[in-house]
Amino acid sequence: MSSGQITLPHICPKCKIEIAIDYQELEKKFGFRNIDQASMRNQSWCRECRKKSTKK
Ligand SMILES: [Zn+2]
């Protein structure tokens, strides 16, 4: 598996609790920001942190 953009394991920099050790967990816990094939990037914050930060 090769992608220069995504480093695994990925730890949520916000809560430092959520961790994704592979792409399946990345998709499940973080989600991808899919701009195009060449520049696919994962979300840095986990879904929970993003949910909290958008809810005011
Ligand atoms: Zn988090």
C-alpha cells in the first residue's frame, strides 16, 4: 500500500485518543477528504472531535 499523503498510524491531534492503524480505521474513525485521486488526504481530526467543534 503506498500513498505519500497519509501516514499511519494516525492519531487525532485534538483528543489524542482516536487512533487509526490502517486505512479501514482511517475511513471509519476519521474519514477521507477526497479532493481527487492524486491528492487524497485523511481528515486530521477524528469524527467525534469534528462533530464537537462544529456544534456550537
Ligand atoms: Zn479526536
